[in-house]
Amino acid sequence: MAALIARDIEHIHDGTRMLGLLVAPETTAGHQAGLPTVLLLHDAFGIGEHLIAQARRYASLGFAVFAADIWGDRRTPGGGAEIGPLIGAMAADRGEWMGRVAAAHTVAAAQPEVDPARIVAIGYCFGGAGALEYVRTGGDVLGAVSIHGGLDLLDRDWSAPTRGASALICTGSADPMATRGQREALLDDLDAAGIEWELDLYSGVEHAFTNPKSDLPGMPPGVAYSARASERAWQATSQFLADLFATQTADVV
């Protein structure tokens, strides 16, 4: 596996201090041309160990990765009592939510490792909803990947989407936050908006299936880790990125 560089990048949006994380192959240091880039949107737990491991995994494929700190101050909530109000606040103020995503996007695009014309948004859980919302509201990315995204958080107004974008949705059939009705509504909206999409649906799989924390005591019903679904989503996402950037996803040496 290629050696990676990583650095924290502090920036401010509307008074909120955001501490993003850039991870990229070390071989890009000093190069003028930037890499295709993943704008990585965290799940409800923020930029913790699991999310950082995911960032490094994408970077090992040869991408620059910018993990956006949507909660601010690199906050990593410990449970539902903290998570609920944070998600609720963003869902209630979509301008602020998308403003934080856009601010992270702007900072990412300014980094020397990043090709600003080749950025895709990828998110998990809350971040998966955020990636789709960013395309719905015209975020300047090539596409979005939503992995067990909370489809219940999505708005239905797709009147000003990102033209020419494509979307990959990886979700479980037993996810209470991405029901059959919510999935069908999203696909109808994507069709109407002219967004090319792919749906990977995993039988019997519940919400938050990529994070082992989903099996911790006290987690709500309908949440469970699935190693098999997690790996299938990873393979689907890797292929989506290869197709989107028209490049082979191979370890950088």
C-alpha cells in the first residue's frame, strides 16, 4: 500500500469552526496536477476512527480525500442523546447543512493534491443523505454516493440539481430510514431531474451496516453491522469511482 499524507485543515463557516482532514497518496507531494477527489461526508459519529480509516482506504486507491467536519470542532458524538439534536438541527436548516458541505468543498478544491474539476461526494448514514442533498441543490460535483443514507432526511424538490451528475445508492432492504416507499420516491425524483442512478439493495440488511459500532449495546432497532454488505458496498463504490473518473482504481505504488 502506498504511503499516505494526512493533515488537518481548519476553516470557518458562518461562525462554526470546521476541522477537515485531507488524506492523499504521498506521491502527490510537489506535483502540480491534482488527483480525482472524494469529498467524504461522515456518519452521525463524526470524523472518528472509523471514518478516518475509510478516508485512508479511499486514498490507498489513488484518490485525494477530504473528510468534511459537518458537526464542527471535530465533534464525535457518543450516542443518540447527542446525535438526534445534531441531525435534527441540520434537517431543520438545510441552508446551513448544505452551506457546511459547500464550505468543505471549497476548501478541498483549493488543496494542491486535489483536482477541483474531479470531485465526487461520498457519504455514510447522515453523510449519505448529505451527498444526495448536495446534488439535489446543485453542488458542483460529478456525482454522489450514498451508503446506507437516511433517505427519510431528503427533500423532494429536485428543481435545481447538479446537471450531468450521477448517483450510486447502496442501502439495505430492512433499513427503517430508507424504506421501499422512500427508495421509490428518490428514484422517481432522480429520473425527473435527469440524474443517472444505480441502486444496490442488500436483502435483509439494516441501517448503518458499514460501522461495527452499530452492534454496540443501546443502539436503536433497525441498526446492525453487516460485514458482507459493507464489502459489497465498497466494491460497488470502487467501480462507480473507476467509471466516473475513467481510471483504474489500483493501489498507488
